[in-house]
Amino acid sequence: AVDLSKRFVDIMQGDVSGRHCVVVDDVAQSGNTLLQCAKRLREAGAASVSCWATHGVFPKEAWKKFVSGPNSDVIKKFWITDSVPNVVAAVDGKGPSEVLSLAPLLADLLLDGSSRTKK
């Protein structure tokens, strides 16, 4: 029987040896899936691993596992957007965290995407 409460992370395709890999997720809650992916990539020979999450929710200050403790050196860079303001204030500039603003994208979309369509 398969235990659905446990995550299974594997590399399905490609050789990560010596490469800088980027793991992309839409929402980061506990961050455990990102850490498991990063660890598996490092075990497979990746030179470094960074993560991108559109929404860094991180309840109960879960982001702290990326800044200190046994997992603090697993992820080289962790990019999140400023979509969750209370998290932004807590993580910006700490450890591998870098906050990217959604403002330019939203402004462009509100202006009918004019800068994307003009060449």
C-alpha cells in the first residue's frame, strides 16, 4: 500500500550534475516540499539549488527553517513576491530570501499590457 501522507521526490528527467537548479512552486506554506526537492537535487549532484515561490505564506514563521538550523545551507537563493505583506516584512534580506515586487507586472496589466505588446 502507498502511504499518501509522505512525499516522494525524484528526478524524472535530465542530469543535474554541476548545475544550478531552480525549483518553482506557486504557494510555499511550510517549505518542506521545496526543501525535499532541493536536498534530492543536491544528492543527485546539483552544484546549487534556488527556489521561487509566487506566494510565500509561511504560517507560524515557517520561513525560519531557510535562515537558521540544519537546512539553512540547502537553498542558495529563495525568491518570493510581495503578495503576502506580513511575510515580506519578516523575511526580506534574511538568509537566502529576496522579495520581488509584483507592482511592475500589475501596472503593466492595468495599462492593457502595452509594454508587453509594443516592440
